[in-house]
Amino acid sequence: MRILLVEDDRDTAAYVARGLTEAGHVCDHLADGQDGLFQATREAYDVAVVDRMLPGLDGLSLVRALRAAGRKTPVLFLTAVGGVDDRVEGLEAGADDYLTKPFAFSELLARVNALARRPQAVAATTTLRVADLELDLLARTARRAGVAIDLLPKEFTLLEVLMRNEGRVVTRTMLLERVWDFNFDPKTSVVETHVSRLRAKIDRPFAQPLLQTVKSAGYMLRAPSGPAFPSYASC
């Protein structure tokens, strides 16, 4: 079974991840809520174990966004916030179960296994759309206003990351990690070069630009009718 763990406390995360691995499961751990949401919408998981108080994006917002994206991954909240109202709020946000800290790992494992046994009718996202831009994740094709766009593999992945984060700034570091699998800065202009090439393909032939460079922050893809941007400049 493949499990996503979104937990910012190092000791708790190490304890849970080790236990799940020893139980024969594959556990992917992230400490940031925004990264957890990206991973949960990009990959298929049998269960997600999510803390409520997270940096980047809190657990409630993560689960709400996950459900809004149409993902039905069973979610277990694992948190120190355990009042009745808190549990109700978590379940109403879209979680399937709720376990408070401190906890017994045997109970956590039993709850995870129970969630995984529930029948799921998951319709995985296979097409991403922003305005008139469409990305087919199965066919690996892109179109804008009905016009086919020829993308190289890295350009496709770059566009996928940006589209999955529509309306949010994606930093250069995030792109290095998610597109090139770099956990360090290679001190090259690889990101800037690929963004420039992508912009030339998805924006310049069309009337309305979608891809923006947010000054001193990163990049953002959004529909023209979206909220105003911070100051930006083209790369």
C-alpha cells in the first residue's frame, strides 16, 4: 500500500514512517502542506495521513483543496487538536477519519488499513485546464484555443507543475525539485531557459498571456480573469 504522510514534526514523522515501512507499506513524507497538496494531486495514494497544523498550507485547507480537485484519496487527520468541534470540522472538511496525539501506532495502522479497505471509485485527473490551455496527461499533449502545441518532455512537466498550481507562485527551487529532481541549486539558468521556451509556445502566439514571472518570487500560471498579480517581469 502507498501512503502519503504530511507531518512537520520530525520525530512524529520519523516514527510513523518507520512503522508504516516496517508494516510493508511505501510511505512518502512531506513536511509542508503546499507540497503535500501538490504530491496528493499528482500521484495516486491508497491513504493520506495529514497533520492539521502545517507550514505552507494548513491541513484543513489541504484536504478541502484535495476534495475540490476531485481526488477521493482516504484521509486520516493525525493531530494534537482533538476537541469535539475540531474533529467535526476536520471530517466536514473532507477527512475520513481522525486520530489525536498522543496515539498508539497499532491504532494508527489499524485505521489506515481500514481506510484502504473501503471501496473507492476514484476518477483520477487526466486533463488539466487553465483558460483555453489544455494538458492531456495520458496522451501527453497540449493545446491552446484548439491549436496543438509541441512540447519537449521537460517543457511538458514544467507546464504540468505550473497548471497544477494555477494562481499560486511556484518558486525556482520548487521547479528544480519537481521538474529536474534537483535538491540543490546547480547554478545554471536551466529554469529560466525552459520558462522562456515554454512562454514562447503557450503565450506569444496568442492574445492573452497566461504565464507570468513574479518578481523576486517565481512563476505563476493563471487565467486572464484571475486576481491581479504582484509586480512581475518577463524572463
